[in-house]
Amino acid sequence: MFANVIFAKLLGATKETPRSLASNLIGAVVGGIAEYASLVMGYRALVPMVAVFYALAFLLLLRRASGAAAPAPAAEGATD
């Protein structure tokens, strides 16, 4: 449920809809793999794996946000 809410909020704010949808599809595939892995390893092993995935997503989001906030470099030869 939380992933759907986060995705909907971010999709509404993005200018790159195809990239966001592709990222969501990749996440669904990885989530499916994690689900089947939980059948092999047990559900107790799934919780730390999901926590790692959410932490990575959060770090990537912070990285993207800090990159967008950086000022653009001045053009070569420009004067103040």
C-alpha cells in the first residue's frame, strides 16, 4: 500500500512519465522475485530484504533530489 501511495505522488510530480513507469515495472519484477525467494527462504528473511529495497529507493530519491537542487554551471566565458 505504501509503495502505491509513494509512486502515485512521485508520478504526479515527474516530467519523465515513461521513465517512472519503467522504474515501477522493474520494481514489480524485483518484488515478484523477492516474493518467490521468500517461499524458499521463509517470510522472516523477506522483511530485511524489503527493508533494504526501501532504503535503496529512499537513498536514490535523495540523490536525485540533491542533484536537481544543484545550481547549473555558468557558461564558459560568462562574466558577472
